[in-house]
Amino acid sequence: MKDVILIVGPTGVGKTKLSLILANKLKSKIISADSMQIYRGMDIGTAKVSREIQDDIKHYLIDVVNPDEEYNVSNFQEDAFQIIDNLLLKGQTPIVVGGTGLYINSLVYKLEFGNEEPNEEYRNKLWRIYEEKGSQALLDLLKSKDPNSLQTIHGNNIKRIIRAIEYNHTTGLKYSEKNDNFREENKDYNFHIYCLEEERSKLYERINHRVDEMIDEGLLKEVESLISKYDKNSISFKGIGYKEVVDYLENKTDYDEMLRLLKRNSRRLAKRQYTWFRRDNRINWIDIEKYGYDFEKIAEYILRDIDE
């Protein structure tokens, strides 16, 4: 049986901690499904595991490209399945960990992605529209071109809104019709999907604390170093944890406002992630508080559940 474990959930809930325990117990490897951890040098703001941990437990799809290079869900899908198949051939159970919903969906559903070339010039134009006029201007543009896309794309998911408009502009086709089989389950593998959850106010408090820790660990210096090497208009710098700091470093906001936005946007991301994963009724939800925040017990439960 092609068993694949997926640990999903909102930012800051403890996915990494659980995955490391499972990897140790199963003597297996971890595949990251985080659309920001693919970028080299973006370590603190994406909460990557340390080099020491990576030396101990192999992590795939971390540090794949530079921040100014293109890497999309189609690339992820191709790379992830190749790694999954190689691990299965070795008799190891792949452990996929992350909160990027579209990355997860590219594995558990039969999604097909075209190979159209990115239109960087048009994409940058759309980002300028967003920065100057806000998200509603993009939503209005998408509505005029492909209103059905608005049913599957969250209004705050600016990256995907831009992607849908760019796809229509480049190909003349509608993004909403790209995957008519968006909900056709991939039954080539036996996916065991677990989503970690926590009472919302407690999770938000944890996220606020994590942002403070990132600042203490040197997030500002990390971003300052990165924008000295790479184009700050690259899509990677639009990610939460980076766009807020870039604005601060360019004196568009003050320190307190940067910190407020970092925390607010991280909490909003967690809310969107919950909403995304609620759509899939195959997911087994695990309330970490009910286990007393004991991730060893959660790992034991998952292994028992898979055996059964």
C-alpha cells in the first residue's frame, strides 16, 4: 500500500514538531509543503528547521530556489511525487508537512497544471495595481475576466488572484476551467491526512509570540540582507513576514506598525488555512489541547490510526 502521511494546519500550531517525532519513529523523511520555505535565505520568517535538524532528518523541498527565481505549484507537484515515489520504493513512509493548501491539493487531488511561461512584466503590473489601489481593484479585474474563479479563490489570496488574471491574459483561457476535476480525489496513493487545530484565541496568542521571537532572532537583518542581493519586487518578498519588513525598511511604516501588521497578517493567514482545510472531509482533525500539547501522544495516535 502506498501510504503517505500529511500533517497540515495553520501557521504556528506545531506541525514541524509533530513531523519530527513521526519521522524518528518511522525512520523516514519529511517533504515540506510550504510555498515560502522553498526560497533560500528566507529562514527566520518562514520558521525553517535548523541545519542541525536537517542533518539529522532529511527535509525535501526546502531551499530549492533563490528568492528572485520562479517556483510554482506545478513544480512542487512534480518534485514532490518524484520524492514520494522514491521513498516508497525504499520502503519508507513519506511525511508531507505544510500549510500551503494548493500544494497539498496538488497531491491529494487529480490536478493538472499547464506549462505556460510566466509573464513577469504583466505580473509586476498587477502587483503595482495592488500596491496602488488595493485588493478590490484586482478582484474587480478578475470578475470581469473570469467571475467563476471568485468561487474558489479567497479574496485575501493576492498571489492566486494575480495568478488567475495572468493566466487569462497569457493564455486567453479561464483559470476556473483549468481544473474542472478540482475535487477528483487522487487514489493512486493511500493518503492519511491530519490537521492540527487549537482554540483560536490560544493559537493567535502563540502566533503573536512567535512573531516576537522571529524579530529577536534577527528577521529584520535577514530581510535587509536579502533585499541587498535580490529584487525586492520578486514574488517571494510579497509573502507574510517579508512584505511588512520591506515596507518598514523603506520607511513606509514605523516599527510598531510593522509589528502590528506582522502579527495581524499571520493571524489572518491561520484563519484562511483553517477555512481551506475544512473543505476536505478526508481530513482527520486533531485538537492538540485535548492531548495536553503532548506531541508524542499525538504521534502515537496517528500511527495507531494508520495501522487500523
